Amino acid sequence: MKTVQEETRKGPWTEQEDLQLVCFVGLFGDRRWDFIAKVSGLKVAGDNNRTGKSCRLRWVNYLHPDLKRGKMTPQEERLVLELHSKWGNRWSRIARKLPGRTDNEIKNYWRTHMRKKAQERKRAMSASSSSSSSSNSSSASGNPTVESIQSTETGEESFYDTGGITTVSTEQKSEELEKGEEGYSMDDIWKEIALSEDKNMTSVYDGCYSEEGCNFSCPPMASPSWGYSSNALWHMDDEGNKLFPFVNDQLFSCYDIVRESLLTAEL
DNA sequence: AAGTGTTTCAACCGCAACACG
DNA sequence: ACGTGTTGCGGTTGAAACACT
């Protein structure tokens, strides 16, 4: 007997599915996702396997040829840090300033590293407070520390959300809070962390990224008019970055896949 | 080597915004 | 103006990979 989860969750994508998706995105572009899902045969009529939504996500987060894989560079880390302090959890907006990085990637990165930094900080603070135990001033001064931020029942939820602006409607409010109403924001914490990490590194953001006058050559996420050229069908590079898993020969099977799918798909 | 805890990241979900008839 | 379908976003989950004991 199938569980609900097995029925609804399709799980990881197979190479074959990826290939199919890439083929059809190449043919029809990265827009009509529901159409692509159906026509490619990834979404079988009446069944709920790979929906258009699911296809889009797979493409955007994994298959897109312009994606950078591998570790974030220090510059990217700093940029994420700065932009998050500015915009809060507006991941897609932040991602647009980091060419080749997805909102999902940045979100995951933030969550992971935020936790790590918070823990490091917590440790550092408990070490220092042991020498001046009675002067635990975080609550007395009204400035919550990472420790206190984290110490809600579920722990991480709070610090994950504390980046500042979480919704558009709260933006102004958050900006007010940043100006000191609430005191010690996550922004402040991050700034301290950043300062302690690398005092000499200049801001990547400064003079390069700005909402209006961005002179950084952020390439628009390539609309896949099948212009992959040398980027097409990427693979593992020397540094171990995961690249597109198909060898060029497999491109030729693309035609067959498309033809077969078009013949069998319920349109 | 085995067991356990932690981290990482792909994938899913729900909702809101948007496009279009 | 309204209904319907699609797309995009942020939050959450689950499983694999990794680290530690």
C-alpha cells in the first residue's frame, strides 16, 4: 500500500528526466512550464508526477546552463551578507545580484552558515561571559544576542527569520527597527561577524551593485534558445564542481526523445 | 567498523501575483 | 470585474553525505 508521500512526492530527478526536460526547454523556452511538462511526457495526464512547477524548479535550480556550482566565493558570501541585511529574506532578489546562483542556493547557504556563525558566536560569548559572568547584559540592555534570538522553543526558526525584512508589508517596519527601535538586529550581528572575519576586504557591493544603476554585467538568465554552445551539456570540472551530466553524444538522442514524447503525449 | 548526530541541498508545499480570456 | 490557469517566491521537509564518537 502506497503512502501519501509516495503518491505525491516524486523524489529526485533521473538523468533521463533531466535530459527530457533540457530537450524540451531547448525547444520551447523556459516559460510554458505546464505545457513543457505535458508535452515532454514528464507529467502524465491525470497523474501528478512532474508538474510544470516541478519542471521549472528543476530547471532553475539545477539544469540551467548559466548556473555556477560549487562553493560560494568570499565575495559572494559578503554580497549575500550585505544584501540580506538590506533586503531580508528576499532570496530571489538577492539571487538576481549573484549571477549563477539561485534563490534556493542562497537560502540554503544562509540557513546553514547563519546557524554555524550563530553557534560560533554563542560559544565565543559564553567563553567571554564566563570571565565576567554577572555582566550578561543582552537582556538588560534590551539588545538580544544571537543566543537569545536562538533560544526560542524551536531555536533556529527565529534566527532564520531575523534577517530583517521578511515580507514586503513589513519592510517599512523593519527598516524602522533597523534604525534602532529594537536595537540589536541581525544586521548588526552579521556586521560584527563580517568585520571580525576580514577587516581588509572591501565591499563587493560598493560601487558595483545597486538596485537602479547596476553596472555589474549580470547576464540575464539565459533564455534557452538552445544556445548552449560550449556550455552545453556540462560535466564535472577540475575543481569538482558539478556540471551538466550529459555527454555531447547524448544530445543526438534528444531528437528521438522529443519525437517519441510528442507522439505519445496527450495534448 | 558501526552507530549516532549533524549538515547540506534538492525537492516539495502553500500562497500571492500575474496574465489572459 | 471576474474566474481560471500559470508563474514565482519564501518556507519547510527529507534523505544522502559527512563528521564524530
